[in-house]
Amino acid sequence: MSIKASLISISAYVPDLLLSNQDLERMVETSDEWIVKRTGIKTRYIANKNESTSDLGYKAAKLAIKRSNLNVDDIDCIICATISPDHLCMPSTACKIAHKLGIYGITAFDISAACTGFIYLLEIAKSFIQSGLKKNILIIGAEKLSSIVNWNDRSTCILFGDGAGAAVISASKDENFIIDTHTASDGSKNDLLITPGCGSANPANLENLSQNLQFIHMKGNEVFRIAVNTLSKDVEDILKKNQISSKDIDLFIPHQANLRIINAVKQKLNLKDEQCIITVDRFGNTSSASIPMAMNFAYENNKLKNGDLMLLDAFGGGFTWGSALLKFGGK
Ligand code: COA
């Protein structure tokens, strides 16, 4: 029997500081009513100034290993998806998390796929395990987006939050495995959702910093339209390819960017409320951390049980997008 990859544990870490829409009303010209109506977001959590992305990721990772019933020594690969790494170039956030966990000598690296990060992580982990290269992979989506948000730009600062989610993917003969993943990209519209500065295109210098190029810039309504169309097709394709009906999905756990995007896909698939996990209202958009945070929310609220069939989808900067079908292998 061929080796399968199973998601055997899920966890998350949410920082302490809650930032409500009412708090934002005091910071920029906006209103709770506008934010809730356009996005569904009511609150988000913000890391403190001494917490970096690897601190958030470490806390989620530690709990994911504990819940997997493995020892830290059993982990043979750590991959972190993030667009707000501790450092722009090096070291990777994955290496720093490995050090905080006391794990040395194994493969550790970051990936950059924006909000689709967790789907990309699942695909990479599945391939590494099915090829026999690795046995127990720790995957982490971690973001301190508050460090790359322009707090004077009302069109973006209301959207994002900080947090981390982690999972252990293990080689398994169990029937609860990652059934399929699909990842994709289109770089032709990269300027619609971009942090233009501080890379090699616009290096960190006073002129570029004074133009706020280090922050997230987004043409929200264009991104919205493309995200809805792309995701609706992507989830239909993965269900069709695997001959699974949306009625058979126990939990739809989408990337949590905007309640209207989630509802559009939900309607397209005729999913019922009880099939959908919504956390965008409390956490906002935490990019690569949003799906594992939502999955952990379902788990901790007894909505996700061993063997449950999950459908995941995500869309983000790049553009990147993707979907996944998997049965929960955790206890
Ligand atoms: N409070 C009040 N008004 C605001 C505002 C805020 N926080 N932000 C923008 N506005 C105003 C705009 O200035 C504009 O005013 P105008 O008509 O006078 O010019 C108006 O609201 C409409 O702006 P628009 O950007 O067209 O709103 P929208 O309905 O598209 O909603 C987003 C904006 C960002 C919520 C929405 O576009 C979105 O969610 N986009 C996708 C985000 C996403 O999913 N990203 C992908 C993955 S991360």
C-alpha cells in the first residue's frame, strides 16, 4: 500500500491584544457599520511589539507537536508560510521556530504564497511524505501583518490581524489522509495586491520608505472580483475531479478574508451554514495563518472530529490560489 500523508494535529496561537472596529473608528475615518457590512470583520488580534512572527509560530507549533503525540525529535522537516517573516532575507522564520523548539539538523525553510500559504504547505508536505523523503512534517502559517500594514490607510488597516496556526503532517496507513490539493498562480496582476518596497525592486531607502512602499497596497474591489470568480471555479473543479459532492463535505474551511467572498463560494456549492467555519469576524484576515486558525477553532469547539472530510480554499497576493480535500487524522 502506498504511503499516505495525514494531518494528525492542528493548533493555533492568537496574541492577547484585541483591536475592535470601535478602536479603529478612533484611528482612521471608518465605522463599525461599514467594516461589518463590507467585510464581516468585528475584531482582530495584534501582537505586542516584542513578539515577532516566529514567536507566534513557535507557540502554535509547540501545541501542534504536543497534540500529535510525537516528540520534537520525531519532526524531520519544518516549513513556515509567511509574508511577514521575522527578517526580510535571512534567517528564515522556520529556522528561528526550529531553534525555539530546540530542533536542530533537519530541513527548515519558508515559503511565500501569501494567503494561499497553507494550501501550498499541504501540497509540499504531502509530496515530501508520499515520496518517502520525510515522515513527520511540521507546517506553520504565521503572520504579524500589523508590522506591514499602513495604520493610516483605512482601506487596508481594517482588514488584517496577527496570529499563527500549525499542523503536523505524518506518513500514515490510516484512511484519514490528504486526498487532493490544487495550487495555482498568475503573476500578471501582481500589482493589485503587493508590498512594493524593501525588496530588490524598491530597496529600503528613505525615499521609498517615505512613500510607504513597505506596507500592503491593495486594489480591494478588483481583488475581490477576481477572488470570487477564481475560487468558485477552483472548489468546483477539485470536487468534480475527486467525484465528491458538496453534500458530503463535513466542513468547508475557507481562507478568511471577507465574509462576502466566503458566502459567494458557499452559495455556489449550496453549502449549509453548519458546514462552514467562519472566523473572519473575530480574527480578521491573518493571511497564511487564517485556514489553520479556523481549523483549530473548529477543533477546539468540537466541530472537527477524526475522519471528518474538509474542503479548504484560499486566494491571495501573487496571485496565488488553491484548494484541498482531506480527512482529519487527528484525535
Ligand atoms: N471605512 C469607510 N469607507 C471606506 C473604508 C473604510 N475602512 N475603506 C474604503 N472606504 C471607502 C472608499 O474610499 C470608497 O469611497 P468612494 O466611493 O467615496 O471612493 C468606498 O468606501 C468603496 O471602496 P471600495 O474599495 O470599492 O470598497 P469595497 O466594497 O470593494 O470593499 C474591501 C473594500 C477591501 C473590503 C473589499 O474590496 C475586499 O474585501 N477586497 C478583497 C480583499 C481580499 O479578499 N483580499 C484577497 C486575499 S488577501
